[in-house]
Amino acid sequence: MTINVISLGVNSSVLDAAEILREKNIRQFPVIDSAGLLVGIVSDRDIRDAMPSKFIPGDPISEQGGGLYTLTAEDIMTMDPISVPSDAAMTEVAELQVKHKIGGLPVVDSGQLMGIITQQDVLRYLCTASGSLRGGAQFAVRMDGRANLLAELLCDLRELGVFFSSVFTAHDAVNSGFSNAYVSIEDMGDMSVDEVVDILQKKYLLLFYVAEGVTVDLM
């Protein structure tokens, strides 16, 4: 999560929030009360919709007439936003973001705002966990449902002197009953990528591989 989050009080001016939005290029503000408890969230869209204000009649830019000068975070916020605790699993966070089509989730423990986790944070985590940020090769292999097939693949790589850093699996979107394994390589040992591909293709169905940032489709 991102800590030291810029938040708004319930009485914070929408004009001030719009200026922070412009300067900091952020997309949502948690809204807290005087006790520091999360009570709402204001998105960049909420602020854009309020410029000029649709909530208060009259001249939206007239200081005498009120309008934007009196509009507060409490007036435009979404109350009781969806949040997660600091020990929430990343799969839960990603599922909530996809299901509810939201870009950021406040992180709350015992009502207190601890941070916020955005789609960018989730993507950064996935890049780190998958090993893609470290570069190196990756192999995508079709799993046909046979027991221990993934274990055999990893053992075969070790016997070749190839060490992997991470393994992701996912159900195949087209072929029911199949899954795909994505193996990121830490060290190729004395083998070249082409040599490993040739050996693996004799036993496994390789979908593609990535080497030096280039994806080679094998299907």
C-alpha cells in the first residue's frame, strides 16, 4: 500500500482538493473525520463533476454567491467506501478492484486510515512477484490436467541446471480443463534459451517464451 496518504477532512474545500489533484496528479482522496476515522472517499471524477458545482445553485465562481467556495468534501464524497485491512491478501484486493471497478481501496485498521492501495500498487506487486522486473527468460507451458505435470517440469528444469525464480498458474481462457504455467527463470546455467526450448518441446506444450524482452510465439 501507499502510506502517508493525502487525505481530506469532511470540511475541506473542494477547490483546495482540486488544486492538490492538479499538483500531485492523484486520483482519490480518503476523507477522515476529526478522530481520524475513514468516513468517505472523493475521486477525481467527483471533483470534476463539481466543477462547476451541480450541488449548489447560483454562480459557481462567485465568492458572494457561495457555490464552489462553500462546497466541501463531505458534500461530494462517497460515504462508507469499500476498504480493506492491512493484512488483506493481494488476491482479495485485486478481486475487489475488478468487481467494483474502483481504482483505489483505503486500507483501514480499527477504523483508522493506514494507507491506500491502488491498481498501480497491485500491478507493481505482480511485476515484483512474477520476477518480470528482474528481466530474464520466461516460459509459458500448457498444463493438460495430468497429476504432477508441473512438478515434473520444474524438476526437469533443475536437472538442466536452470533455476527458476517464480511460477504462476492460471486456467486457460479457451480450453476448458487446461491451465497454463508461467515460469520465470533466475539463472539459465550453461544452457541457452533456444537449447532449453528444444528440450522442453519434446515433452511439454510450450505456448511462448520471453527472452531479452522479446516474446516468441510457439503456437
